[in-house]
Amino acid sequence: MHLQGSSYPLLCFILFTSLSSMVFAQGQQVDPIPQIRVGGYQFAPYVNLQQDGRYTGLTLDIINALNQVQQDVRFEFVSTSIEHRYKAYSVGRFDMMMFENPNWGWQQIETQFIPLHITDGEAFIALKGKARNQLFFSTLTNKSIALVKGYHYRFAQLETNPEHLEKQFNIIYVNNNKASIESILRKRADVAPVTYSYLNHYLKLNPQEQPLLLISEKWDQHYTHNILLKPNSVLEATKLSHWLQLLTDNGKLAELAQNYDITLTTSD
């Protein structure tokens, strides 16, 4: 293409302007939104691994709600395991974890905890064919017990070491709360402590099994859930608490919890 003498300077000017705009735009790129990785392990109804590999549960629902209530950071779920979560936290694989408790093995690790105002615990279950009344739960040493490996139980002094536990109890290990219930229904164990919120939710979905089970009136333990947050996280605890309060005030947190038959406690 042949350019007239007067057209060439104009073309150069247009090219220079375009290149300058591109360089300026690159220099003004907005920093990416910080990613806050939320660790979670199999702990229904808070984190539940589905057969197709998806994770569901109240933790995932709260993550989605937090992402909708603010745009400062982006929360994303990272899976870990019950036993390896301490190491994963220490090496920085995740920044926070919901539904944790300071007494669950975190005493020697630098942490900070934010109240979630959700209480839960474990109740014992047994088949009514074996357990005629509440006295059945008064002694456990002469019974086979289904335990989720890695969970902290009060009757076992929060001990999780299998070698130590097996010296005191006749233990059958299972992978989750659902398996604990099934071990009782299928007569594989005599008694099992089960997370009460999950037990309620399970029986709501499977009402035909309610008459088969005796549930202890005295729980193994009660606890208040917290959010574990790294002290050096880019996310400040006060900001996270503020966002949680927004979800509480607009009723979203209570709505999500109710989907799993969980009721929020009154904050102080």
C-alpha cells in the first residue's frame, strides 16, 4: 500500500498513541483479589464428601455466602484429612478452617479462633434390641465402639492415638458419622458416639430408622464451634468477624444452618 506524504505522520501518531495506551493499561492492572483458602475434612454435616467426589455441607455454603457479602477477598475450599490437617495448616496449605475447636489438638500450634455461635456435640446411639434403657451407656469398656478415626471424644479424654485407645476400648474404626450410624444398624458395633447435628439430620432423612435406635440422654460432650484463622493471614480477624455478623444480621447464616437442622446460639 502506497501512503501519501501527509498520511504517513498521521499513521505514526496513531500507532504511537495505541502503544502508549497499551503500556499504560498494563502498568495500571488491578492486583488480583487475595485468595483465602479454607481447609476442610470429612465432618458431616459441616463437610461431606459425596460419591461423585464433590464436597458439600455447611462449610461450603458459608464460603459461598462470604463470597457474596464482600469483594475484598475470595474464599475457596481446600480439602485435607482429619489426621493431617495440623501439618497442612503449619505448612500454609490453607489459611482458615471452620467448625474447629482449640482443644482438638491445636494447643501447641500458633492459632487464633473466632466464635461461630454454633454448638454441637456427640451423643451415643445403640440398637434398642441390645440397649433396653439408658443404663446401657453407663459402661463402655465391655462393648464394641464405632469411632471415626481422628475425632476427639470426651469419654476417651480427647485421645486420638489408635494404639492408646485400643488398650482401653474395643474399637471399630469408621470413616464418618454416617458409617458410625450404619455400624450400629448393621450390628457391627454395640455403641457409637455420633455428632448430634448429623444424627438429627440423618434421622430426618431416614425416619424409618428412628424407632430402631436408642439415643443417650447424656451426651459424650458439648462444644462450641469456632473458625480457625492464621494469625499472619492477609485477612484480619476483625474483618472476618464483621462479615460473619452481616450474615447473622441478614438471617443468611441461620437459614444455611437450618438446612442441616442446626440452630444458632445467641451471641454474647
